[in-house]
Amino acid sequence: MKVRIHRGALVVAAVAALVGFPLLSGLALAGNKHVDEALAHAKEAVSHGKAGHADAVVQHGEEALKHAMAAGMKNPHLDEGVTHLKEAVAHGKAGHADVATQHAEGAVTHLSEVK
């Protein structure tokens, strides 16, 4: 009788683990969606900056900044990415596409490291 109970408990635990783990993993990954969006916009900012389009660096930099701030994570790479995005936007508004691009590249580097 005890063997059946233990076997039943083992089966229940195994099923719970197989169902629960992917659900919890999905929730963890959902938190990084904003980081992924921030990274995508930062890459667009770099691309436009290399073409000399300071206004597009501002547009994508601001969008990246919104997503990075919305991520709601405590991570030094995210913080550094936000700092670079703010600088990219500021220099883009001043028409300094080259400096804005350097900061956007820094943001891409750091946002890529956010786990």
C-alpha cells in the first residue's frame, strides 16, 4: 500500500515539474521582453547613426529608453545601457550623429549582456 502512495506522489511531482517549469520559465522570459525591444531599437539607432541620421538616433534611442526603463530589473548592464541611451538621445538632439552613435553602440553592448 505504501509503495502505491509513494509511486503516486512521485508521478504527481513529476507531472507538476514538467508542467510548472516551462510556465515559470516563460514568466521569467516575459520580463526580458522590454530588454529585447530596447536592444532592437538601440541597434536601429546605431544603424541610422552610422548613416549620419541624428534625428533617427533620437527617435530609436527614446523608444529604446522607454523599454529599458519599463523592464523593471535591477541589473548593472541595464543601468549602464540606460545611461548610454540618455547620452545618445542628448547628442542626437544636438545633431552630433557620430557621438550619439558611439553611445548607442555602448547601449547595445550593455543591453546584450542583460540576463
